[in-house]
Amino acid sequence: MPLYHDDDQAMLADTAAQFMGEEGAIAKQLRHWRDKGCKDGFGHALWKQMAEMGFTGILVPEADGGLGMGHVEAGIVLEEIGRNLTPSPFLTSSVMAATALGQGGDDLRARYLPGLLAGDSVFAVAIDEGAKHNPDRIACKAEKSGNGFRLNGKKDFVVQGASADMIVVAARTSGSETDAEGITLFAVPRDAAGMGHNSVRLVDSSMASHITFENVELDGDAVIGEVDGGRAVLNRVLDAGRVGAAAEGVGVARGSMDMTVDYLKQRKQFGKLIGEFQALQHRAAHLYSEVEIARAAVIKAQQLLDAGAENASLMASVAKAKAGKAAGLAVKEGVQMHGGIGMTDEYDIGLYMKRDRALAEFMGDVYYHAGRVAEMSGY
């Protein structure tokens, strides 16, 4: 498969770029909601506009009212979200939660997908139970209770958790906390009695929640997939989130790089544009090549996910690791080449560094995925 977009995907990219550049611009969204101290960290009006564009249902099958597209197309939108630092629940709602709901029953999809498609609902995904990403350890328990389950435990750093109308929760229904099997996914509504939130603002001004579950009663219809057989569904959600985060990371890298290159063409020092200095040209060229390699890795992972390939999960980790390294390089070079003003809030380049730091940890950092690639490759 070629590592570039076909004509239809290129048209989508043009549409997403124009929309995010106009409606999702940094001053209009990120700075606006950050300076207001918004409890959600994003604008619901923009989310509604994204639904009108069809973006929210990009991974939802046509039979359920969505566009029935794939991860390549979702990644196109995410790259523009990253390039413009647009705060939105797209990754958690339209990619991860939508992937989970796609494995749910008809009643579950009918209950939640219409709200997503209309831009009226926001979803979150609760997996991790500590400071670092570790989906292999799930201690949050769901025990049989009548015709349903009783949920007890906690989840940490659930992005947009307190804003979500529904949270996909990975819980243990059998076995010990490190067993691969015995996992079940649940769709937990926001008004579930016994669910508590401690919301925190992350370094990039987005919102996350530390969630506690104390005897939360769920009916049997809340189960996504099979009881005790949720690991396969969880892995799909994880891979979708990893590839999605990688796509957004490439967007962050591109946005930071473009801003830096523009600055090199404007700033003068010693009577010359600093972009004329060969040392900075070399660094800019190196950065460009790293971003393009990361972009190719992400497109490959997206294509493999869409094809259902056996090595899709491996490539998802390759993409997340490579995008993380490229974005980290882009924001560091950006701040350094801007000089002292790169450290001020007045310039947007520092906002890219903050987003990179939050995104790097989401769904596992470079080191987690490098280790996962080595393990899956037999090293």
C-alpha cells in the first residue's frame, strides 16, 4: 500500500485543514477556553460543528448512521487537530469509544451513537489505574449483582472523564489484576450513582479526571462484548487510541515545525536572516525528515488497522514511538530556535511543547512502546 493519501483522502485533508485552521485556531479555541478556566477544556459549539462536518461519525459504520470510513481518514482529522492544537474530545469519543461501541450490541449502539453523531455527546475511556500507562494491570473489579454487575475501584487520568456522557470502563470480572483474560468492558453513564470525579488540568490545559467507583450498579446491557472476553476488544481500543494519538502527534510536530521555519525566514541576527545560517538549515532539514518518517509510520499503522492485519498492533506501537520522538524533537527545536521569546506565553510555540508532553504520555510514552516493539519482535 502506498504511504500517501488517495484522491478522496486528499480532499478530506483539504477540508479538515481549512476547517481546523479557521474554526479550531489556537486563539479561537485553546487560548480562549484556557483563559476562561473552562471546566471541560474544550468548546461544545466546535464539537457540534465537527458533527455537522461528519467528523464525529468517521469511524461509525454506515448502518449506524456514520460515514463508515477508517483509521486513515480519522488520522487525517487528528493530524489537523494536532497542527492547530484544537481542544476537542475527538480522539477519546470518535476514535476510542466509537471503536469499543462498534463491538457492542444493537441496543448499546442505538443508545449512544446518535448522540455522538449529532455532536451532543462526549465519551471517555477509562483504562489506566496509575501514573503511567499500563493496560496489563487492571484491578478495578466488577462483580455479579443480580442481573448486572457492581463496580468498585478507580481509574486515573481519564481524559475528559468529568465531561463525558458515557465512560467506557475496563474492569476485571475474574482472575488476578495482572491476568490477560478476565476483562470486561462496560459503558458507564455519567449519572451512575457511586461514581466520583476529581478533575485536574493537565499541562496542556486539557482536563482529566481521577475516577472512583463505589458500588456502582450496572445492568447487563452495559456490557460491551462478552463477559470475561473483553481483552480482545480492549486491544482494539488501545491500538485505535495509539495510532490516533500518533497521528495527532505528527500534527503537533508539523505545526511546530512550520511555525519555526516561518520564524527562521523572518528573524534577523548579525544583519542576516537566521534561516541563512547553515547550522540552522541543517537542523531544519533533519527535523523535516524525522517528521516525514513519523508520518509514513503512522499512515502504515492506519492502513494495517483498517485491513485487520496481524501485525497492526506492532505497527501501532512503532507509530506511537516514532511520532513521539519526532514531536519531541520538533517542539524542542522550535523553542530553541525561537530563542528567549520561545519561553513566553505570548508566542504559541510553547503551547506545542505543552501539548507534546501530555500527548507523549497518553496511551504510552516512547519507552513503553519501544519496549513493546522489542517484546513483540522477540528481542
